[in-house]
Amino acid sequence: MAERNIGGLPIRVAMLYVLLGLASLAAYGLLWPNAPAIDGDSSQYMDVARDLRDFHIDEVHDRAPGYPALLALTGASDAPTRTLFYVSLLLHFGSVWLLGLALYACGASTRALIAFGILLTLPPYVEPAGYVMTENLAQFTLAAGLTGLVMWFASRRLAWLVGASLAFAAAGLTRPTYQLLAIAIGGVLVLLPSLCRRLGLLYRDAVTGAVVLAAGSIVILGGLSLRNQVTFGYFGVGPTFGLHLSTKTMSFVERLPDEYAVAREILVRERDKLLTRPGGTHEGTQTIWHAREELSKALGLNTPELSAYLVKMNMRLIAKAPLEYLHEVGRAYAAYWFPATGPLAAMNSPVLRWSWVLLHLIVLAVFFVQVTVATGVAALEFKTTSGVVLSVLSLPVVAYLLAGAIFLYTLLLSCFLDIGEPRQRRPTDVLLLFMCFVGAHLWVRLRRGAATSSGTA
């Protein structure tokens, strides 16, 4: 108990994390002098940040207000600032600390905690802090939500649960993908009482957890959605769901019925231009963003109205060609696992670039082996009535399951409802590494338990 006197971590680990954070602030400040860099959607986030400077949103924007609020607070509404970069680095190391705390609560050794912190200090994991994009903030909110849930499960202290609820609401404000994450996790707690019992959670506690967890998102995101409905005529955190869904249907958009003839003609023409554009990607998934303005004018619809129109259009199209839609989902699923590292992490070095690719492949290999083994163990466990594994290792198991649920939620929504690119996976990369460490800890515990049982026998 004497060890746990610095932020809930052993002194040695806590001091190392502080030193890693301070050293990284200095090192990355020197290595990346032009960070934070402008990337794909940066200008849109900065537009929202300028609108937010009077603490009021005056017009419809594509982007949710969570990350733009950070831009406004760090003076990055008009141009990236070094203040934003250093705050983003602090958020990254806040994620490291929080996940380290969850690992320690699960019983991870000091060596494992040190290795975890060092790995997350490498450029591929720090890189999102170097761009004016949402990945860094989304990562922090997810890490905070996961840690809050793990610590609530360990202690039943309401403060941890409230913190998790607010963190997941912040994740939804940062990326609309996460609007329903807290409600989805709460739903699992309520709808799977057998699993809760196996994990040592009383059903009344599960219901309480689900209600508190969902409350933050319902109040904060629901309030914003109601405000958008009253002010701008759409219900939701952002008005572009229909446009994102369109990325899944462009390869077979010709199949639209004649009632969508105007939209069909525009989309087919724009897609075919993108397929043959010199220097382009030669695939039409991003057609909707190029055809958006022409569609709005031709149909006489503003952004929220166009999004609603496209949702109905795409649902008709998917119902008409479900296999073609699933083909696009499969393509997105394959691309989703590719490395997401960019030029900042590579630092113009092919050796570094391929080193980070190799690191990513190693982490994925460990992850998939662990998931395969864990699935087999879980299947055997639920065929029996003993519940030995889950009852003995309940906290590491619940941490593994929660991190996996967040990762799976992100994967499914990104691949089924959006383009499904590696950048969309990036906020959960730290959770994937967290799962690898928890899985290794579970494996060691199970091996020791098996050895003890054999010795006793």
C-alpha cells in the first residue's frame, strides 16, 4: 500500500511516467518543430473554433464542437499554435497514465507497466498530437472512460463511474461516432445479466452503472442534439451522417431507382471522373464530398436536408444490393488494419517508417493470437457452471472485455457506416496495446493457476 502514493501508481512507475512525459515534451518539441501540422479536415475544425470564440455556435458545421473547443482554448482558431501541440502531448501522456492506472488495478507487474509506458512514448503512438485533428483528444476521452469503468468495477466508487460517463460524452462531442458508445456499453450490462454474475457484478449494480454511464451522453449529447434540432433543423451532434454513409455505396450507385435520377446522374459522373483523375486514388469512395455542392444546388437542399435525403437514398440502395454493400464493408475492414503512421513519425526516414510498420504488425499478431485464445477459453467457461476463470480474474477480464468492446464498436461503425480507413482506428490503438498487456497478464495468471493445481494434485 505504501507504493501507491503517486496518482495511484507505484512510485517507480509514476516517476518514470513523469520523466517520459517531460522528456517527450522536450524531444518532440525539437524533432517536430512545425507541429501541430495541418491535415485533411483541419480547416473545418478551425472554422468551428472561430465560431465558438463567442461561446455560441451560429451556423451549421460539418464537425462536432468538442475538438474545436480545444482549438479555441489554445488560441488555434486561425492557425495552429505550439500551445495546442504541447497540450496535445499532455493529453497523450494523460492517456498513458490513466491506462497505466487501469493496468495496475488489474494486477500488472511493475515491469509490464514500464514497458507499456515506454512503448506509448514511441512516435507512432505520440504522432496524433502533432496534427490538428481529433485523434489525440478522442484517444484521451476513450482512455479516461475505460479507466473510469475499470476503477468503478474495482471499487464501486460512484466518482469513477461519473467520470467515465462524462468522458464518453466528451468522446461523442469529439467524434460523433461515439454518440451511442456509453448507451451501448450500458445496454450490454443490463441485457447480459449472466455475464455480469460471472464477473462478480450484482445485477442492481449493473443497472446503476448502465443508468449513470448513459446519463452523461443523454444529457450532454442529447441537449446539443435538441439545440441543433431547434436552431438548425436536424437532431444529432453533426449533420453529415448521410454523406458518410454514401462512402459505402458509390461503387454501385448506378442501381438507384429513377426517383433518384438527378442524384444518380451527378454521383455517377463525379465518381467516374475520380476513377480516371491523374494522380488520384482511382477509387470512388470519396465521391460524395466532391459532388456535395452540385447535389445541394440540384436538389435545393441544405446540408442537414441533404444528409437526411442521402440516408433514405442509401438505405434503398443497400436493400437493393446487399452483397455489393457487404463487399465495400469487407474492403473497409481490410484497410482498417493497415498502419496509420504518417510523415511526422517517419521523419523522412525509410528505416523508421518500416520499423513502425513492423511494430504495428507485431502488436496485431499478439492481439489476434490473444483474441483467438480468449474466445476459446470463454467458450469453454460458459459451457461449464464453475465460472472459475471469470470469478478468479474478474477485474482483468472486465478490463479486457471493455477495451475490446470500445475497439469493436469503433471498428463496426467505421466499416459499416463510413469509409473505414486506418485513421479512424487510431484513437483506439492505445486500447489495442492495453488489451495485449492485459491479455499477457491473464495468460501468466492462468498458467500459474494451472501449475498450482497440478502441484496440488
